[in-house]
Amino acid sequence: QVQLVESGGGLVQAGGSLRLSCAASGRTFSNTAMGWFRQAPGKEREFVAAINLSGSITRYADSVRGRFTISRDNAKNTVYLQMNSLKPEDTAVYYCAARKNIAVTTTTLGGYEYWGQGTQVTVSS
């Protein structure tokens, strides 16, 4: 089992930055790829970024590429999402997700076994 707890969300002006953290419990974190998704009001949950087990491979949605950076610290069982140049359209609840003992990344929702409860990110114009 893996438990995921997100933090770092909040209210920021357009053009600002936030850093989300996701702390994981359980040994699975050191054996699996991780991802970030987001869900805006009235919309489906969508892929944002993913990172493989070693941290050597990252993937991004086109809408955030060049502005967001995903990283992980396996010694701390933590994955991060650095968000720069934020836009009002980035407003959403952001969710951390973990695959189940799978080292490679995926962009699909169904490829993740464990989910955090989410953290709200609001970007004002």
C-alpha cells in the first residue's frame, strides 16, 4: 500500500510560481513511477507530468511543458512539481499519483494505482 499526501497549493497571481510536494509512505515509492494530474471544475481529470523510477525520464502535457518541472527525491519518498509562469487556466485541484511497482511512466489515468487527496491551486488574473 502507498499513501500520498500533497502540499504546497494555494492562491497565486498570474505569472507567479508554486511548488507542490507529494510525500509518500510505503516501500512502493522506491519501486515505481509517479505522476501529477489536475482537475478543474466541470472538467475531467487530466495528465500534467510524470517521472520514472530513477528520475531520468519525465513527460509533460503540452499545456505545461516549459513551465512545469517534475522531480523526485527517493531518499525522502517525495515527488515535486515546480510550477512557473502560472496562468489562470492552471487553476485546478492537483493530484499526486503512483503506479504499482512499475518503473516506467504513463500519461493515462488508469495506469496509476494510488492517489492523493489533492491540493487546490488557484491562479488569479
